[in-house]
Amino acid sequence: RGGLFKYVRKFSLHDERSFEHEFFLQISHSFPFIEELSLRNYQQQKNNNQQWSIIQYSRLNKLDLVYIHEDYVEQFLIDTKTCLLNNVFLCVSYDYLQKVTENFTRDAMRVNCFSDAGGIKKVFEIAMDGQRINFFNISFDPTIRYTIWTALLGGTCYASSCACILQTQTQRYMCVSSTREAQKAVWINTFMCVLLILLCGVVGLLIHAKYHDCDPLKAKLVSRADQLYPLFVMETFSRFPGLTGLFIAAVMSGSLSSISSGVNSIAAVIMEDIWKTLAPNRVPSDELQTTIAKFMCMR
């Protein structure tokens, strides 16, 4: 069972024989800590045995099947019901990718369609080729999703509605000491929002650069489009301990901030527009109003 070589982490095999199930079963048993497996075999295979047992690779995280015949790929991954228990970086020729993804279960395997972007220049080249960047579209056609006019008009209306009449925003203005301080807060918020939107755009370009030639929805890595960003974070930063947890914490903190503002707004509306309207002669003191509002927020 491996002996002195039991803890081998990388295994490369150049095979010129027909596929041997027992041989790979022995590899999985003898080298339980194997993390990288590279196979080479250009010969056509023919084996109709469909009763092979499942082979499990419990620690494998990289599988290289680029220089290998299609029959060998099919017998290694499909006919043997190979079970990969980790997220595995799979190097396989494009012609075989669909056959491979259709035969891996979701719980046992996640096919990592990783594409090395190759730097900032490469990211923008991929985005331009995919028509994801178009700064100079001045068309007045309303059916076009993004033009200069839709961005300016729509962005101005949306930003104005959020900054001027949104309850969660205006209550923040009311909390500062003067109009001057409120104006200062608006300018700071505007700068931070512009920076945030630019960063979101960069993240979108990075996600497109990584998955432009492999659709995670079709590969069944995710079930909805809004899961692409978490998938991108998990696949890109999982090798750095703590970063994925930091991402989740940031998302949760942002959600908590929005929810808390909304709850406070609802409590204020109940006190000002409902309570004082229905019982104008029984208005509680400011201290009691604060206590009631806090209680409603807790509920």
C-alpha cells in the first residue's frame, strides 16, 4: 500500500496500453494522499466492461487529461464512475469537456472552468471582443440596453431618487447638526458610490474574463446567474485561508446595514404618520417614542 511512497502528492503516468481499471484502483489505494494526477495515452481503447467498481480520489485537486485519447478519458472518468471528492482543477481538451461535465455529480465534483486572464490588458481585450465595453454608443434607440443617454438619464434619475427622497437617506440627513454637514455627507457619499460602482464594473470584467469560454450555468456549477460572483470568489480565493470568509462577512455586513436602515425608517413612519395621526392628543414624550421605536425594530 505505497510503503515509503505512501505520501506521494504528484503522480504522472505515460501509458501505452489499454485502460486497466485494477491498475488505477491500486493507485487510489496505494497513494491515498495524491493531489495531482497527470495521464498520457494516445492509443484508442476498446473495453465494454460496465461493471467496474467506483474509484475514489479523496485528496485530488488537479487532474490533467489534455494529451490523452478520447476513449481513455471516457473510460477513466465515466465508465469507472471515478469519484473526485474535492474541488478539482480539470485540464481537459475542449472536445471532451461536455462529455465530462455531464457525468460528474454535483456533490462529488465541481469542474473548475478556470481561464488565466493574463493581466489587465487581457481582461479588457476579452471584454472588448465580447462587446462588454462600449463607451461611445450615442444611439437614441430605446431598445438598446446601454447607451450614453440611458446611462446619463437613467443614472441621474436613479441617483437623485436615492439621494433626495429615499426615506433611508433623508433620515440620515436629519441626524447631522446642520445643513452644511448634510451637504458634506452627500459629497462624500457620492465619491464613495462612484468608486464602488467602478469596482463593481471591474469585478464584472474579471468574471467575464474567467468564464467567457465556459458558461457555469450550462456546466451546472450554479443554478442562477446571481451566484456567479460567489462562485468566482470561491474558486479564485479558496487557496487563501480566510479570504472567502471575509467576503461572506462583507456581504452580510452590507445586507445588515441596508436592513437596519429600512427597519429604522419603518419605525419612524409608524410613529410619525400613523400613531400621531390616529392619536394626535396622546403623543408620548420623545424618550417614550424612542423606546417604542427601538422595541418595534427588535420585533
